[in-house]
Amino acid sequence: MILWTGDNAPHDVWKSSEHEVIQSTTAMTSALSSVGASIFPIQGGFDTYPVNYQDFTQPNSNNAIKSYAQAWSTFLDAGNQQLYKRFGYYSQQYTVKNGQKHQTTTLTKIIGLNTQACNTENWGILKVRYDPGDQIAWLQTELANIAAQNGQVIIIANVPPFKDCVDSWAVRYRSLMQQYQHVVRATFTGHTSEEGVAVTQAFYAQDPVNIGLNFVTGSLSPYTGGNPSFAVIEFDAEHYIPVSYKTYGIDMSQTNA
């Protein structure tokens, strides 16, 4: 499977139009559709217009998200298309496509979160500060249902919940990660364009207790001196716990020469 964490539009945002922003993601969608893997995408702050802005007061009102819902019709089932179209998040069941590989019978879901709901640069959330798009309330219900079925979850998002994320939202999110640490296997985000790993720790523990693992992916394009890169992760086939993480990069100096 491919986990795709957004920020697809060019970053010279002062020259972009809404059409160009949407076209960036839909063009990449077309290119990836021929790969043959299960693809789980989520948009980033650069993928709505204007950059980093989304209004959460009315569902089904964001032109970019509605366009992606249509473009991602081969990635998301009909129910998740409709859910995603509302505010830009979903929970899609994952099934291994290659029949020769081990097929787990455990319910496994990929949850795509819209971190525009906590992005510190999104002035649109000043209108709905408590729970933009009712996403935290939805996530709590979704995790409870998956836990009741002894299932497991991988979360993808754009903005890491520990960086550039409004504190009140991040604290509620972290509390869910603690409550459902037996369900959430790992979180994968983008946004920073710099690869890294962060550990989520429990609240109120006398000694630090590690309860979750967050991978921050590098950039697939060159960015402020960094080389393009992507990561290949191997998961335990039954429990979907990451067991191997390898980064592949392109040496731009050598390539340009």
C-alpha cells in the first residue's frame, strides 16, 4: 500500500490559483493510479485554496476536497467518498491485494485525518474552535467501534499533532491515542519536509510512558536544500506493527551533474 500525506501543490503560493492547486493533486492521482497498489491519500495545507485555509462551518463546501473525493473514487469506497467530501477525513478498510501474501482476518483500517482542523495557520478554525468538522468526536466513535471488533488502525495526516497544531485539538487527539493505544499501530504525517520520528507519551505518568509512534516523512521533491526521498516500511503481517523502515533518497547534485 501507498500512504500519501499531502502538500502536493507548488509552494510558490502567491502565484497559484484554486484550479492550479486542485490540478496538482488530480494529476498526481492519475499518475499513481496505474501503480496497482492500495493507495491511501490525504490532503495537506497546500492542497486547499488559499494555502492553509479551510472553513469548517459548512459541510461539502470546499471545492478542492470535493474534487479530490471524485478523483480518489478508485481509492475510497462510496461511503468514504461521501464522508470525505464533507470535511476531508475518512476511515477505509484495508485488504491486501496480492493474494499470494498473508491475508490477515483482523479488521484493519487506514484513517485519514484532516489536520487543517488544527493547523495553526488556518484562520478558518477561528469560526469553529472546539472541534472543526466534528472530527475528534467522529474519531473517538470510530476508534471505539474498531476496538470493539478487536481491530487495528494506521493513521495518516499532514500536520504532525505535536507541531504547528492548535494545542486544544492536539491535547484531545493525544488523549484518544492514550485511550486507544492498543488499537493505533502507528501514525504517518508529512508537512515538515524533513524526515523524523516522534514518540507519544502518556498523560500524568510519574515516569514517561511511551504509548505511540509517529513517523514524519521526508519530501518527495527537493525542498530548501533537501534531497527528494520516500520511505519503504515493512509491517508485521498480522498486527501491522512497523518492523522495518528504510529511506531512499535521490542525490540531486549527482543527478544534476
